[in-house]
Amino acid sequence: MQHNKQRVVIAGGGTAGWMAAAAFTRLLQDRVDVTLIESSDIGTVGVGEATIPTLVYFHKLLNINEQEFMAATHATFKLGIQFEGWRKPEHSYLHAFGNTGKPSWACGFQHFWRRGQSLGIASDFGDYCLEGVAAKAGKFAHLPHNGLNYAFHLDASRYAGFLRKLAEQAGLTRIDAKIDKVNLRPDDGFIDSLTLDDGQHISGDIFIDCTGFNGLLIEQALHTGFEDWSHWLPCNSAVAMQSEIHQRPQPFTRSVVHQAGWRWHIPLQHRMGNGLVYCHRYMSDDEAISQLKVSVEGDALHEPKLIRFQTGRRLKQWNRNCIALGLASGFLEPLESTSIHLIQQGIVRLLRMFPQAQIEPSVADEYNRQSLNEIEHIRDFIILHYYVTQRSDSPFWQHCQSMEVPASLSHRIELFKQTGQVFKQGNELFDDSWQQVMIGQGLMPKGYHPFADTLSADELQDFLEHVKHDIQRKLAPLPSHEQYLKSYCQ
Ligand SMILES: Cc1cc2nc3c(=O)[nH]c(=O)nc-3n(C[C@H](O)[C@H](O)[C@H](O)COP(=O)(O)OP(=O)(O)OC[C@H]3O[C@@H](n4cnc5c(N)ncnc54)[C@H](O)[C@@H]3O)c2cc1C
């Protein structure tokens, strides 16, 4: 059956807009005409440089050559995030991308580890995760059968440029102009067209709102509504600053606590990305800027940029003929580098549900239901870091420790505390990560699964040693991350 081409209009050319543009042009080639409108006068948010492993699969879907991508975006490999001072001052742990230890059919590895710990024969939980140990050793290589899970640190503006090239090669039309007006159809309130400041009218069938925090289409025109989550995720500001790199790029992001939030350090091939996230009820902008400047090791490449945000989600990601992606759809906060992941999930979901001739409300409802499920799981995971802390050394951390958290998160914490059990819910993103972060933050289960008692103490010790030995065996031949980058990104 012959379908007319759908006219897809993407408003905004940040990471969200260009990821969507590359995906639609490359994967829906004959079915869509894609136009992207961005305003170089307005610019992009300019941050968002740490990712999680799902991006590897997104690139595979788009048939992107990894070496070309890494060379173009000056990317480095990322094996996890090192959380410094989150449990208490001077303590750090790594949330790594792999699985920890070896589970049995009856229960997860944490039960064996917990018993080993009570017997004094287990070391740090992180010592049993290949990716975590490789990150600390500063090593990296691609291993057969995805043997080492990884993501990337990338230069956001170069990434947008890289994707733009792919999309334009595949036939995308780009317009550099400011959208002045969103015109709605009088009969059903769907978006009909966009009026640009150069006088053009751009009509479309489907509009993708990637205009950032403003949500020009989804909120300002369609008044979709926003659910505020700042009572759970109180940080609402960031200052960001790039600096010269003067040490070997480590294959992990650093997340370092301060008295009113945390800061990130992201190593790229050519520079560092740094930022300080804070709640401005507890810290002034001037204080944030001066703390960031003091913490940055290399010379600054520009003055710090201040960004305000509100954590929460758009009530509908898909409203009428508009789908919001990226910051226009809501924002958790950057702690677990999940925003780019949510963009790609939105794109893939939309590709799967791509409307034929007309938009069925049931399809939009299903899209919104899946999006809500997904973001709520990630929200809970991020709140966990703030809530489960032994820090009470500032009003901000006292607030975090004592805040009420969503019932879904209380349940998980209680289950883990009492039994050490963690169950993955539906298609949720995080799995082993829950154990890693709960234990890393100092939440020790009272007990463990009786199955862990089926081994004698000697057998358990052998088992735990075997896991570590296996990690060392895999790690020994790996080059340093720096060496590997040099040869891979030539
Ligand atoms: C402090 C901070 C740190 C972050 N760190 C991470 C991280 O480490 N990892 C991660 O995954 N995510 C991170 N994020 C989120 C990430 O930055 C975004 O998800 C990503 O950059 C996508 O942004 P965007 O494309 O939605 O918006 P933007 O980059 O803001 O792009 C908006 C686009 O819309 C255009 N536009 C707006 N209004 C108009 C108009 N009227 N006319 C025409 N064009 C218009 C702009 O010109 C721009 O092109 C972070 C976010 C913040 C705030």
C-alpha cells in the first residue's frame, strides 16, 4: 500500500533535535520529509556530555561508525560514575555499568557477598564488578561478546554537528530562524504550522518539540502541564565551565558532593567538562561559581555559564500531533546521565508507534503510559542517592535525609534493608545498579537469602576469590584507556 510522505517538523537543534533528525531521516527514509528549525541566536543548553551504555545500541540502530563518531566528538569511553562523598565525607564508590559478581538462579550475588562480609572474607562490593575495577585501573578495550559494558563522554556541540551531517546527507532540510508563533488548527487544536521570524510558515503533520526548557510547542502553545518533582529532587541550578585537560582522561565521570549538591568532572579527549549542581535555596550563585572555579584543575576555557532548571515531567510527552523530546519533555537532573538516554528512548518509541495516516489517541496514550513508567523508575533511582546518605553536615543534606520519598522508592529501600532483595520492574533501565548504589551509599541489608548458606565458608571464600581472579585475568591484557583511545580514534 502506498503512503503519502508524512511531514515531520523538528523544532530545536540541540542534542534532542539532532538525534531525532538523524534517526527519522536514516530510519524512515521514504516515509517522511523532515525539516529542522533551530536558532543560532538562541543557541543550545551547551551541557549533557555524559551518557550510559544504551547509546551504543542507538548508534548501532542508526548504523553509525563508532570510530568516526568518537573522532568527530572527541569522545572518551565511560565505564561508570565515581560518587565521592555521597555516603559520607572521604568515602567513595563507583556505580559501574556491568553486573557485580555472578548471580545464582535463586538469588543475586549480593546475598553471597553479604554473607561473605559477615564472615570477614569479602572485600568491597565494587571489587567484584569488572567494569568498576577496570575504571579504577584506568584500563579499557572492547572485549568480545560485549564483555565490557561502556558508554561515552562526548562534546555536546560536536555531537550535534556530527548528527546534523548525517541527517543532511539523508535529505533533511534545516532552517536557521527563530520560531515566532505556533499556529493551531481551530477545529481540533492540533498544530498546523510554525511562523518564523523571517516570515516563513512551516506546515507539518507531526511536530517534534525539542526547544529545550521553554517547551515552545508542547507547553507554551498546547498548555500540556508540568508535574513538579523538586520536593524530591531539590537541585535547581547549575554552573558549567570547560577547562583544559592536563591529565590522562579517566574512563569514568566524577560526581563530587558539596554542601548544597554535587559537581561533575567529565574528561574528553581535548578538554574537561565541569559543572556544579546546587539548590539555590541553600547556595548562592556567586558561591557556586567560586566553588566550581576552585575545584577545576586545568585553566578555564570560558566564564562559568549559569543554568536554572526545574525537575519534573511534562504531563504528556505526546499531546495532539506534538511529541516532546529532551528538556522540553521534562528534566530529572544530570546525576546519572539519563537525559540523552530518555531522548533516544522517546525516539525509538515514536519510531515503533509512528502514525500512519492519522494519529490515534490510543497510540498517544500508550506512548505516554510507557514514558511515564520509564521516567518514574529513573526518578526513584536518582532520589535514592540523595535520600540514602549518612551526611547531615549541612541544611541541604539534612533536608535530603529527612524528606518523604515516593512510596515506590520506600518499598524498594525497605525490601533491600530487610532482605537484600532487588527485583527489576518491567522494562526499567536500572538493574544491578540498585545494589551497587544502595550498598555504595551505606545501606546494608540485615539479612541475605538462605541459598547463600548452601556453600560452606571455605566454598564461599573460593567462590568470591574466583570472581575476583576472573576479573584480574580479563583485565591484565587490557591497555590503558589513554592508549586505547589513541589507537582507536586516530
Ligand atoms: C546542568 C545540566 C547537565 C546535564 N548533563 C547531562 C549529562 O551529563 N548527560 C545527559 O544525558 N544529559 C545531561 N543533561 C541534559 C542534556 O543537556 C539535554 O538532555 C540535552 O542537551 C538535550 O537538550 P535539548 O536538545 O532538549 O535542548 P537545548 O540544547 O536547549 O536545545 C534547544 C534548541 O531549541 C532551539 N530553540 C529554542 N527556542 C527556539 C525558537 N523560538 N526558535 C527556534 N529555535 C528555538 C535552540 O536554538 C536549540 O537549538 C544536562 C542538563 C543540564 C541542565
